[in-house]
Amino acid sequence: MKELCWSRAVLKLSGELLGGEEGPLDHGALSFFAQEIKATRAAGVELAVVTGGGNIARGSALPHIPRTAGHSIGMLATLINGVALREALSEAGVPNLLLSALPCPGVAEAVDPWRAREALEEGRVVLLAAGTGNPFVTTDTAAVIRALALGAEVVLKGSKVPGVYTADPTSDPEAELIPQLSHGEYLSRGLKALDPAAVQIACEHGLPIVVFRADRPGALLSALRGELGSRIG
């Protein structure tokens, strides 16, 4: 079996993935990702997870609400997903810690990189909710920022498609998968797999990003072994 390429990683899990087929909070999807995370931890990876919130509320999809308020609603949606994933992990016997950029006493502690690093070293999975706590900043960008703060070696973006394509593969049958490209190439080509602000920050710090299809058994470990997905950087 191929060795792991990285031993500390941040996984960005979209709300769309956590919503599954019977969302917004699909028990099957939550249990599936809890088991994927459990297998990764058993392999010796120190893993933090940034949760998205699109299965519940997406700030950009609330045009009747002022944008700052809409983005706050979206951040709270990521916290709901964080709570749900925490319970699924606990049910699977995976020790974890839920931190939120929007502190919610009795539900989640405030994000603290020192506390998070300590938890990772203790073998706990760290869940990071509420993005950066600021409007107009995506959870993709939050994942990169958290990875840098935690000393992670890679950001893994879980997706429903196998990686980065030349065009949207859901609407363009001629779109081609790009196995590897630099941060600069991603930005110059205007690709849409993840927020360009996230890629720009990752570029400035030499942090690789892997975009991979996450809803298949064993995909997370395979991505950590460099066996699937598209690598940026």
C-alpha cells in the first residue's frame, strides 16, 4: 500500500456532501464521513475538518437579506453541520473537538489555533465551523487559513467531482480533468473548483490543495496517498 504523502491535513467538507440524498442533515452521509475520518485517523493522520453550510443556508443565495446578514446565516449553517458531524464522530468512537469562529457557549468553543494543535497532537479530530467568522469570506478560504494556522501540510477539498476540470463537467461533456497544476496556473485560467482567494493565499505560502471526489469509500485516504484528485501547487 502506498505511503501517505501528508500526516497533518485540513479537510474541507461542503454542506452539499453532508446533506447527502436526504438532506439537509442526512444520517447516511454523516455516518459515511465519520467512518472515512475514522479510517484516516487510524492511519495516523492528524486531521482537522472545515465544514461548509450550503445544505442548510448559503449567504449568496439569500438576495432578500442584506449580504452581511446573509453571510452570517451561512456561517451559522456551518456550525449546525459541525454539531451534526461531531455527534456522528462521537457515535463512531472518534475523539473530537468542535471549535467555532462564532463562539456558541455550551455548543462550541471559540477557534483557538493553540488549542486546536494540542488536540491534533492528542489524536483528536478538530472540527472548525463558522468559516473565518467574517462575511464575504468563503469556507474554502477559511480552510486555507486554518491549515496555515495549524501547521497542516495540505488542504483537501472534498467534492462531488473527481478534481479540477477545464470547464464545468456537469454542463460541458468535453471538460477534461487536470491532474496537477500550479497555483498560478489555476488563477490565470480562471478555474472554478474553489475560491480564487483561497488559492492565492495558498500560493503565497506554498500550501498544496487537492480537490477530489469524496463520496466514495476510501477516497479520503486515497487522496492523502496522492492516488486521486487534482493537485494545485
